[in-house]
Amino acid sequence: MNIPEYENQDFSKIEQFAKRSGDLKSLSMNDQGILALCLYLERSYKKQYNNCPKLTLITDDYSIQNVARLLEISTQSFKYKGIKKYIQWEIYCKTCFKIYNPSMFGKECFVCGDIIKRRPRKRRKRKL
Ligand SMILES: [Zn+2]
């Protein structure tokens, strides 16, 4: 695939944000392409028109919604409720509860060999 320069920048930005949230492994190249297109369209609309309506990405994919939120792209889901707030994923083994780096998502656990999953990281409650 031949990607113009402006899109390369967008792709690295998307990758950076998706790494931070733990979504990178769940985003296909097509998913990233959709987000890159949104960034590109917003930029070119801003250039062309002063008062353009904000672009909304319609998707039911939680990872796309999550990364879109970080990129300040507004999203709307059509079938499901959609995410209410940004999710920081925790990559873990559901069998032995070992916590992993996001790049391990979908691979085998070193300890027990189960497939590594993810779950929304819980906010720590303050002790009173
Ligand atoms: Zn394990």
C-alpha cells in the first residue's frame, strides 16, 4: 500500500495513542485507516471551510471508539450503547492473573499458556 506523507503522520499518531490505551493489537490496518481518514478529513475541512460541522465517526468497535476519543474525533455507535468514557485496558491472563505489557495481547501466557486477554483497568479507590 502506498500511503501519502500526510497519512503516514496520522498513522504514527494513531499508533502512539493506541499503544497508550492498550488498543493497538485490536486495531486492524483498516481500523487505523478509518481513523487516519477522519484526521485527514477534519484537517482538510478546516482548511477549506471556516465553519464546518464536526465530523462524527459511526462505529460499534470499542477499540476504534476508544482511540478516536484520544484523538478528539467524536463517535457514535448505532447498535450498541458505545463507550461512556475512555478505557485504559489492562492486559492480563484470566487464568493466573499475571499482568502483561499491551504488546502481549492475544499471545500465550508465559506462566500457564492460556491466551492473554484484556479488561478495562479499574480506577483505584482511595482509602478513607
Ligand atoms: Zn497465565
